[in-house]
Amino acid sequence: MDSPTLASPLTGRFVAFEGGDGAGKSTQLELLAAALRAQGLVDATGRPGLVVTREPGGTALGVGIRDLLLHGGAVDAVAEALLYAADRAQHVATVVRPALARGALVLADRCLDSSLAYQIEGRQLAEELVRAVNAPATGGLTPDLTILLDVGQDVAATRLAESERAADRLERAGGDFHRRVNQRYRDLAAEAPERYAVVAAAGPVAEVQARVRAAFDRHAAAWGRTAR
């Protein structure tokens, strides 16, 4: 395959990976990133054209917010939503938009849809509140493609139980919480099929990655047929 250049349909594209805890999205994002790096993407300035980032924690400010949210003590549900929005505002302003402006492909581990799933369905906050605090944070920015790693709650729970690291606050939220989150993700995908690719995340890592790559390539081919 030829190395993508500035004329590539990947120029200035924003791809988010979403999914419930235990879906394997971080692993799958890194595998896709490794494959894309091997293609030698460059941006308009000649710099590496792939940016891999995450929410929360994609900025210096976000690292502190991530620690508070995932590894600190109890956090009120509204305070939690506001902290995620603060992280997102800094992330979009200082990482995502500048990368897109210079023609990079951005792969993000979570974005706004995580708040729509976790804060609205998981924490059961009012949708109007969550959308209102995130509107200035995103400034209307929406991923060109959202890859949803979809897996049954039993499989996700088994993966989390087998993990060698300690569970964070959200991972400890309980089965009912995570079932609500996963259902909201499926609903979001159904509401926006043009930008969502739902990937079955059960099975061996390599098989799931093949599905992820097929979904990504399918959307990239469509981008090549339409104007940015």
C-alpha cells in the first residue's frame, strides 16, 4: 500500500474509539495506530501525521483530572461530569483541533460520546445538563468515524477480573451501571450510523483487529470519494 500523504483521505480526520470497560478499545486503538504508523503518514508540515490521544488524560491538565476521576475518592456525579468536560475542553483546544488543522489523523481513546453513555445513562444525569456543559468543550467538533467496540457484559466482566491492574472507580461501578452504558452506546450508534462502525469485540485480539481495520478502511475509502 502506498504511504498516505497530504492528498490522502486521512488528512485532517478525527477517529474516536468508544466502548464500555472491558471492551478492549485501548488495545485495538494501539494496534490500528501501529499499522498506520508503518504506512508513514505525514501532515502538511512534514511532521508525523498520526496523533494518538485519550480522554481523560491527553494533556498535562488532563493527567491530573484523570487521576482524580479514576483513582481518587468519591466524586459527586455532577462534579464528575464537569471534570470530564474540563478535560475535554483542554484536549480539544490544545491537541485535537491543532492536529486536525495541520492535516494529521487523530485517533482518540474516548470523546464526547463517553459522557453521553457514562454520565447520562450510567450516572443517570439529565441529558440537557451533560450536553450543555460539553457544548463549549467540543465547540461542535464531532469525529469523522467512531469505532464502537461492542461486547457482552459477561465477557467484559471476565476481562476486567483477569486484568493485572487494580480496577478504577468506573470499572467498579457494578453490572447494572455497565449494562446501561453499553445500551446507550448501541443507541448512539443506531442514531448516527453514518459515522459509527460497530465492531464485535469478543474473540481473539487479532480477529477483532481485523474487524477494526476493515471498518476503518471502509470509511477511509468513502472519505476518498467525498470532499473534506
